[in-house]
Amino acid sequence: MRKYSLIAAVAITLSLGLASISSAQTTSTHHKKIFGYQDAETGVFHPAASVEPDVTVPPHAGTIEVVITTTLKTAVPTGGHVYCGTSIIASSETVNLSTDAFSLSDWEEESYALATVTGSTATCTVTTPYSWNLPTAAPPTTTNSISGSYTVAIVPSTTTTVSEYTVFDRSSSAPIPGLTAIPATSTTPTKYTVSATI
């Protein structure tokens, strides 16, 4: 009997010792493996070349909505329309401070809509969805900016499509008020309002 009791006591002691060893191993720090080769003649270790993954910045995406309310001082011809358009430009400039070399990237968005005319007022909503791969701003080396303008015009009745070469009966253009900073990425439209007269 005593022989079996002694063996049980030793087994318990060993199991407790193993538990503490196991616990110590889980908290130890493991070193990161570095792949490479050791030069047999010099004994110098040469790490293998590794390809760094591209750092992808998610696109800056959202929608800019410009509501343009126009007071009509010029008569819209029968069958004619009031046209609204926006042009939005996002820019990113990167400067190398040691060489003064710089690079500039632009993204330009243009959108159009026809206004609803009620009496002497024309109202239109111009919606511009965008997705720009702007780098992260880090002044003074990388700066991002935005600018935008709108155009309101009376389109003659003989015009069925609008292009940059369209001759308007009357038009007005100006910067979009308040559009001074790149909007945050959002699924909710960033809204601006414009009051114009033509």
C-alpha cells in the first residue's frame, strides 16, 4: 500500500511541475524568423530579399450634392431649358523638401442636371459621386486641396444635347461657396447651396 501511495505522490508532484513549465513556455517571447543564408567562407549572414507589400490607401469616396436656386431675369424660350453643371477638382501635391522637386495629381469630376422651372425660379440638384486615390495629407510634404465651380445657363429650344461647345442664350458661372476642404469619406452626401441669377 505504501508503495502505491508514494508513486501517486510522485505523479502529482511531476504533473504540478509540468504545469508550471508549460505555463512558463506560453509567456516566453519568440523571435521572428529571418530567412537568408550564411556565407561559408566569411561566416556573414545575408538576409534574403523580401518584397514589401504595396501600402494601399483606401479611396476617398462620397457624393457632393449642389442645390442651385436661380432667379430668372432672362426669359426661357418656349421649349428651352435651364441647365445646371458643376466642375469639381481635387488635387494632391507632394514636394521633396531637399530637392524642391514636386509632383501634382488632379481628379476632375463634372456633373449636369436640368432645372425645374416654376415662374421666375429654376431649381436643380447636381449630384457628383466621386472616388479619389488621394495620398494621406502630411504637410508640408503632401497637401491635398479641392475647388469647384457651377454654371447655370438657358439652353435654347433647338438644343437637344449639351456639351462644352453649346452656345447658351444666357449663362452664369462662379465658385461653389463653402467648398474649401475635401469632404470626409461618407455614404451621406456633402451638401452645398448656391443662389444664382441669370
